[in-house]
Amino acid sequence: MPAPLYGADDARRCSGNSVSEVLDKFRKNYDLIMSLPQETKEEKEFRHCIWLAEKEERERIYQTSIRPFRKATYRRWISLCRAKQNRRKNCHPNSIAC
């Protein structure tokens, strides 16, 4: 037989000991939800606009966070030494000295 969950025998951790207690809690929460005023159309649209703005911001952050892992668009490193660049241009392709 499997062991009971940790703290299952502690009465302080149990949420409902009987069916009537669970139904009373449900009724109390349901009455609380039903007593809240209905949301107007303007409030709903405003909340939706805020949600869309937050979603776009999350997507923008996600796109910029993965950018360093993308393949580089340049093919070779930029050389800071002009003399080395000129020497390589003037060098013969089969030459080892360059």
C-alpha cells in the first residue's frame, strides 16, 4: 500500500473534511464572484489592449534574446591592419610566404 502524502494526517492542512464543508466553501466563493459588477465593453477592450501590448513586448524581448545565437551575416573577420590586407591582395594565391 502506498504511503500517504506528506502532511495528509495533519488536520490543519486539510481543506475540507466533509461534503457539506466543501459545498459551503464553494457556495461562498460563488456568491462572491456573482456579487462583482459586470465588466463593461470599454473595460474589456482596454484590458484586451493592455494584454496585446504586453504580448508584443514579450515577443520583442524573446526575439532580441536569441539574436546572438543566430548565424553571422559577414563571411570573414574585419581586419584592422590595412598593410596586411594590401599584402594579401597583392600576393599570389599559390605563394606560401603571404
